[in-house]
Amino acid sequence: MNEQALMLWGVLFSSFGMGYFIYGKRQKTIVPLLCGLGLMVFPYFVSSTLPMVIIGILLMAVPYFVRF
């Protein structure tokens, strides 16, 4: 079950990451671009569900609070 949950969360966060990345690239804003890149890459390095969810939510929230 844990492997399935990791895969599902990884796909979900990577999808949001792709959206953030495309938005940041088109708007030429660095914060969404880097958060999108982070959201697409970090699931490869996290092997537990709870840290994956926490890191993913934090990376998704950063562009709302940090604006450049």
C-alpha cells in the first residue's frame, strides 16, 4: 500500500509542478519556476509518504507567500 501511495502522491505533486513550471516560464517569474522544478524532482528522493506530503504542500504554498 505504501508504494502505491508514494506513486500517487508523486504523480499528483509532479503534475502541480509541471503547471507551476510552465506558469513561471511564461510569466518569467523565478519563484513558481523553481517551485515547479522542485515539485517535479523531489518525489524521486523521498521514500516515505508523510514527508512527501509535507514537502509537497510546502512547495506548493511557497509561491503564494514569496513574490519576486
